[in-house]
Amino acid sequence: MLNQLIKSMDHGVLLDMFYIDKNGAVSKRRIKVIQVGEVSFRAYCHLRKSNRTFNIDNVLAIVPVIRKERDVV
């Protein structure tokens, strides 16, 4: 997971992420990773329209957004 986050940051790739918050609620976010640390990372969240900090352990799945889909959305 950490390597995928670093690669997406280096290449500027958007990611779709499924994330579980501290209350157990699952959400789908479209993010652009800004900074990656050992236990958390900062990303621009298109859902909240702001920079957010996410705990790496709370990420359920991340998938790169393919170019064709990005142009449609």
C-alpha cells in the first residue's frame, strides 16, 4: 500500500480510495496524494474539496483512476 501511494504521488496519478474512518463508516474518495509518511499521508480529497490527512492502516483499497474514466467524470 505504501509503495502504491508513493508511486501515485511521484507520477501525479489520481486514486479512488475506500477508507474507513474512526467511527467505522466507509467512504469512497477520489484523491491526489501530496505527501506520504510512515503511518499517514496527506492528499487532496475531491469529495471534501480540501487537503486531508489519512491513516494508512484505515485504507481498505486504492485503485488508480484510468485516463479515459477521468475525462468522463
